[in-house]
Amino acid sequence: MNFSEIGRVIEALGKDRGIDRDIVIKAVEQAFLVTARKKYGIQGEYETRYNPEEDSIEIYQYKNVVDEVRDSIVEINLKEAHELDEEAEIGDQLGIRIENPNFTRVDVQTARQIIFQKVRDAEREILFAEYKDKVGELITGIARRYERGNIIVDLGKADAVLSRREVIPGESFKTGDRIQAFLSDVVMTNRGPEIRLSRTSPMFLVKLFEVEVPEIQDGTIVIKSAAREPGQRAKIAVISADKDIDPVGACVGMKGSRVQNVVNELQGEKIDIVKWSDDLDTFARAALAPAEIGNIMIDHEEKQLDVVVEEDQLSLAIGRRGQNVRLAAMLSGYKVNIISKSKLQEKIQKSVENLLQIDGITDARAQVLVQGGVTALGDLTVMDVETLVGLLEVEESEAQSIIDNTMKAIDAGEINLQPEEEEELVSASATPQYVGILAGDGEHTDEEGADKFSDAERRLREELAAFKLK
């Protein structure tokens, strides 16, 4: 069988589409294998080989040697087998070359379709592998069209998708505009690889700084955490491996040139650059800048920060519509509660007054109990003697007397179990929807193992932190 076009097809597909020649040859062999099965019987066993010297496809049909032939498609008698191979025996399997397959025009057209389908599949796999290796990088393309509100971006070899929720609020692109974005994921679909881009990801911010700041590229400065509310405000935390280099100043640049380039790309998004610290108290204060912080109470088990600030610093700590506290929560990975110092002092005073109703509790002892978490008489009723002894450092008999006095006063209805109803202590609270802290490879960590930017065929949506202003 000699098709003069087969060699040209193989060469053209391999050269024009950048596909390995062996892959194209395998596609051709598979195409004619399918065609042979359809023509000669699907129950038969066939093999196809491309002969580059003759530029032809050799088709072999395998038959079992038997005494009596019941199915000529898969069996051959011993006499006919000996004509092909003198050493053939019963039970052997012979490969018989089909010298003139007599493929019709329809057969050849079917083979052609299969070849191109196989080549397209190979092309998709190549594109998938190529761009999968680029996940986590900045990529640049040209806006070509809109599909269902999503922007289709021409990357040269392939098209990428920039969905409407991954576009910075307020920005728009026209056909032909240059688009720079973060390659967040590549997913294989029925239509081929889907390359997903993002301009709202915190990692887009990180990668832009890597481009603008040479010290980040050479590893002298490391971005440890990043948080964004796209189009409005962002925070990054940086640290320097060289004590002589100021990481914040290096990222800002001469007269703010470096950070301004990033701001321009992000459509005017304001960027706060803070210094990273392994000490959470120190870092939390930096993350909440420009507010001046009084005290910070850290609960590592619950991953929560209770931040106490003066009344005049309350609005700065919370930020516009809670923005500052939300970004600080994402930057640190901890829930952040902003507490007014005056409200806290008022609550403490009311708790002390509530405890002073009991005989045996002095003002000093009431202060100690409140610091130990006893804020109302109801807490004393469920406390054991040993705990009270430890808090007040008194004899066991005296501690028991305090508890007994409390129970008697409650039974007599002479006291208030709880302090007077006061205003809510927490002025603002923010729970991080994602953790801004980056792993060593520059990707986001996830405390619960929800693998952002992983090889799983999905991407965890990076949304704004949920928050509640109280």
C-alpha cells in the first residue's frame, strides 16, 4: 500500500504544529489500524507499521493455526500456514501482511480524520504540559474577544481565560489591549487545556514586586505575606536576609518609583509595605499600621488576636469600612478583634463592682479574679476550691468561705449575678478567608491543607475576608 501523501502529512504536521515526528507516525498507524478493523472485521487482530523507506503503511493480520477453520478472520489451516512459514505448527499465530487492502476513498477519509484528531489530542497534551509548568508565573497576552463576560487572551500558542471575577474592579479592556496577569491554573477540559489567569490574586501583587525589585529576584529580600482587596488596598510583609538592606525601602524604591510601577499596573491600588517579624505581637502591630496599638492578647490555639487601642486610634485600626483590620487578618492568618481601651476598662470596672458584692472579696482580690477570667459572680459558682486558691493565693478554708458566701447571696436574691448590660466590647472583628502567609516556594500556605495553586484541577477562590463591624 503506497500513499504518496502520508510522508508529506507526517512532515507537515510535525513541523507546523511542533509535534514530535514519532507521535505523528503513531497517530497514522493507529488511524489505519482502526480503518483495517472496520474493513476486515473487528474480531480480528491487526497490526500496522509505517515504513519510511517505502512511505507506506504495512498492515498485518494475525491468525491462529488450526486443523479445521471455523472463522477465516482469526484462523488459518495448517496447509495454508506452511505456505507462509514451513515451520508453522498447530497453535502458532502467524502475522500475514495484507498486500493490497483496497481501501476506498471513504476509508482513507476516515483515516485522515482519525490522524488529525490524534494530532489535536497530542497538541493539547503538549500545551497542557507547557503551561502547567508556568503556573505561578506572570504572563502577557493580547485581549481578543469577550465570551460570556470573560476575556479571551491570546498568548501566542494558546488562548487563556481571564474571568470577570479575576479582573480588578473598575478596569476594562478593549480588543487588542495588552494584558499582564498571573497564571493561576491550567485545567484539562473536553475542549482542551483551559488556561486561567487572574489579576485579583495576591500572588499577582507578589509577582509584580518580584519584577520591579531586583533584591527580591536574587533572594536578598523575601515577601513573607500578602493580602489584597483588589483595586482598593493591599498589604505585603517583607524581610531582608542582609541586615544592611532595608526591605521596606528597597520595595518602595527611589522616590517611590518601584512601588508606583506596581500601583499603576493595579489601577491605583494603594499598597502598604510592612516589615515582617517572627514575633506575632510585633508583626501584628506593623500589620495594623498606621494605627498605634496598646496591648495585644494572643490566642494561638484559636488563632485569634484581641487588639486593644485608644479611642482616638479606633478608626485607624479598623480602617475605611473595616478594610485595615481585614487586611491585617489575612496578612497574619489570625482572626483580629479590635477592642476600645475605654470600653475594656469600663467592662473591667463593672466586673470588679459585681464581684465586690460578696463578703471576703476585696478590691484587690476582685482585680485578680477579673484578670484570671472571672468577670461575674456566676463564674464563681462553677469554680472549684483549688482553682480559687490558685488565683487568690489564700487558704483552702477561706476560698471555700468565699464560694459559700456567693451561693448564699444568690439563694437570698440579694445580688446581681451579671454586671449591668454594657455596650459590645469588640468594635470590629475580621476573620481571614485565606491565609496571606507564603510558603518557601512563594505560594500561599493553607493551615487546613486546602492546597491553593495545587495540581488538583481547581483553584481555591480567593475572596475578600468576611468581617463584621459591631
